[in-house]
Amino acid sequence: MTKDLDQVFAALADPTRRAILAMLLEDDMAVTDVAEPFEMSLVAISKHLGVLTAAGLISQEKRGRVKWCKLEPDALRDASIWMQGFGQFEPVNLEAFERFLESELPDVVEGAAPHAE
């Protein structure tokens, strides 16, 4: 469980990856659509998606010629349980998580680029 938690928290530590998660809260997206609002190469976005996939926060599947990304919200369960052990955190509520991401990254929700590489 520790390795998995390390991967989840490491993935969440980057603002670009948090922005990608915020985008995927709405719906599944093609990799090219995920990359569109960011001022970085498709290769750089693919690396971010690889980190999110390795952490289990998203899944990727090929549909025809297009690779799609899907949010996997259950991946936050272990992190939520771990934080609950401190007694000051509540379980992860996806609606609350979405509101948090929107408040932290309002430009991303509106489609602006939050981070350049």
C-alpha cells in the first residue's frame, strides 16, 4: 500500500497532472484533447499521462486510432483512508474534490493553459 500511496501523492504533486484530472472529471478525453490547453509537447503530456496511469488515477485505452483517457476515482480511496488515520480529514468526496480542483485551477476548467514546460 505504501508504494501505491507514494505514486498517488507523487502524481498529485504536479499542477499539470492535477489539471488533467480536473479535465477528466467531466468526461473521458482523447489524448490530443487533453494536450490541447497546455503549452507543451504531446510527448510531455504523454509522460504526465503515464505517471497518472501508473498511479492508477486514470486508465488509457485505444479506440480505433485514438487513445482515450478515463478518470479512475477509486484510486483515491487508499489515500483517503490513509489521511483519515490522522483524524482531521474526511473521506474523499468526488464532488468536493471537483470543487477543490475548480477553485485551485479555475483557468483549467475554463480551458486555459495552467503550466508550460
